[in-house]
Amino acid sequence: EVQLVESGGGLVQPGGSLRLSCAASGFTFSNYAMSWVRQAPGKGPEWVSVICGSDNNTYYADSVRGRFTISRDNSKNTLFLQLNSLRVEDTAVYYCAKAEGSSCYRSSDCWGQGTLVTVCS
Amino acid sequence: DVVVTQSPDSLAVSLGERATINCKSSQSVFHSSNNNNYLAWYQQKPGQPPKRLIFWASLRESGVPDRFSGSGSGTDFTLTISSLQAEDVAVYYCQQHYYTPFTFGQGTRLEIK
């Protein structure tokens, strides 16, 4: 059974940093692209970033490019999202999601339960 | 960025009746080399992550009831629930994954009339 478990969320002041983790199990992690998607309270999902499974290429939403960094450790079956220079508008539940293939251009067939990031002073 | 627009924003349908949700992309998401439309539909219930229902615009996820179907190509897509059940109350989102950023529609809230 595929499982994705996010951790690392919390309360942080504007300008601060956090590192989110997503522990994956139940599939060959290195073979799949992985994404981060966030959802602000009462809003729809917003795609944040993806890392491909084949070549580790990465892509970002304009709203986070230069501040957030996606990475993966295939030896530990773990996906990361480094969040720097956090803003109040980054407050959201952050989900990790598995793509249905190694290509970044695949939809997400499995999602974790999310971790809440709250940015406020 | 590709803009994805859903209609309507909310919908109330009687149990057993048909529900139809539309999704329009500002650019075509059809890839001619593999004949696929890079469009997925998700269902989200309160307190839960989104759940994929439909991928490649018209393929149903394993375990999803066959009352759910997806159609369309290019820029215009539809999610149809043929006979609404109480457990289908949720917010539904479409997402294009052809152009980064992979944008979602604003969502359609489906309720029982």
C-alpha cells in the first residue's frame, strides 16, 4: 500500500524557514516524480513544485521560485521542501503527492494527509 | 500561466440525478504524440486531501464508481456524475499538468438539493 507521510510543519515568523519532509513507502520511490501542493485555509489547491523521477529536474510555481527548494533522497525514500523567506501568504496545508510515473508531466495518484505551515508574527 | 476555469462554482443536484461540472483551459492540453489530454479531476471532502477520480481526461481511477465519467479534449472538459449519491457531496477540482505551473481550477462545490 502506498503511504505518504508529511512532517515538519509548524508556526514560523515572516522571513523564517522550515523544512518539510515526506516519507514514502509502498512503491519504488526513485521511479516516480513527486510534487508538493499547498492549500490555504478555505481555498483550492495550489501546485507548488515537482521533481521528476527520471532526471531529478525540478519546476516551481512563480510564487515560490527562489524561496522554496524541492529535493529528494532516494536512499531514504524521502521528499523534501525547503521553505525560506516565508511570507504570511505561504500559510497553508502542504501536501506531498506521488505522480503516476517518472515524468514530471503526470497527474498525482496518491496524496499524503498534509502538514500545516502557519506564518505569522 | 494557463488559466483553468470551472463552472459552475457550486451546484445542487437531487439524489439520483445527473451532475455535470465543466472545466475550461486557456490553452490546449492535448499532446498529439501520445493522444493524451493532460487533465485530471479530483474530489475533495472536508479534512481530507484531494483524491484523483479521472486521469488523462477520461480514464477512471481504479475503485472509483462508474457513475463518474470524464470527457472532452483540447480546452474543454466535463466531469459527469450520472446518478448522484449522498457520498458524492464534495468539492471537485480539475487540474492541467501539461504546462508548468500545473494549475487547478477554482473548484466546484457539489451539494444535495
